[in-house]
Amino acid sequence: ISKWLGLPKENIFLTEGVSSAIKSIIECYTLPGKNNIIFPHPTFAMYSVYCKMFNLKQRKINYNKNHQLNFDLLLKSIDKKTAVVFLPNPNIPIEGTLGKKKILKILNRCRKFKVILAIDEVYYPFSGYTSLNLIKKHKNLLVMRSFSKAYGLAAIRLGYILGNANNIDYISKTRTAYESNSYSLEVASFFMNHKSEVFRYIKDVKYGFKYFKKKLDIYDIKYNGGKD
């Protein structure tokens, strides 16, 4: 992964999928009963589940009628009691990708209150935008990825966190006895060395978007997404 992404090993922490990455970040940076966690709504269910597990206040940022995230509210919601802002980018089930300018605004707001911004990029290969190049400059940024979506490898349960070396070392304190296995590592290595297979899969999924949208149009059924 280090060679594949061009990042030092010190900037990478393997996890049991992104769900485990979320749990590790919450374990490290929150105080039960005292902090709040911010994330879009609706989104991946485990954000809410972990908040309940660790007795953290949830600040859910909704979407407007045009399916756009309430960005101003997100910024205003970050305060001295916020521990982590989780941002799936793009988000599912409501599609939408925030670009570099908005990501930087969130990072600056987070830095003011010493808050971690954890960007969930499990779907980024479908959108083409990544915040990976911001890691070196912004110490409060973490990027979470996995092999489950664009690779179609949810069964191998392998994800990883990318970030500042000091943050990665701190998060590694939550390391379990077995965060992966030889089978999962071999499968992931194969697909990292055969990118054309992954690109073909992404192309097929996007073709499926277009086909499904055409069928919905025929029956005049409203929908959102499929643009990325």
C-alpha cells in the first residue's frame, strides 16, 4: 500500500474495513459523555451506532431539497466540544462530492477548535476526487479507505487509515491482535497489481447507473445520483 500510494508506512494503519477505522478514531479522540461527533445524514449507519456505544452527542447535518449538504450548518456545528467530523466523500445513499475548497474550509474550522476531520473515501474511485494530497500539510486530517466498494472485495474485510505519522502512531494503540489475515492481504495485493481489473469493474458499475436511470426515466420515476 505504501508503494501503491507513494506514502511512507508511518502514514498508514491497516484496519478491519472502514467500520473498524471509524471505531478506532472514536476510541482515540473522544471523551464519552463530553464530546459531539458531526456527520452527514443520511449516511453509513455505523457513525450513529458508534456514537451511541461511546455515549457521544450526534450532530447530523441534513441535505436540502436539491440533495445538497447544508455546508454552512456543518461549519457552524463545529465547536470546542466537537471531537471528530466524519465526512463520507462522496456520500451514500445521497450522492455528492465536496471539492478541495470546501474541504480546506472544514479543515481550517476544525484546526481552530483542535478537531479531527476524518474523510471516508470508500467511494472516491467513482468520483475521482481525493484529499490524499492534503495529508502532509494538514495534521488534523485523516483519510479512510477500503477495498470493499470500487474493488468489490467487501468479504476480505480490509481497510486503512492515512494521516500524519503522529496521529497514525496514536491510533495504532487500538490495534487488535489480528486486524487482517494472509488471504485478505494476498487478494488485496493482487488487485493493487492489476489496476485494469478494478477500472473495468468501476466502468461496469457506472454503465449500470446509466442503464438503470434510463429505465427510471421511461416510467417517469424521480431519482437522485448516478452523476459521479
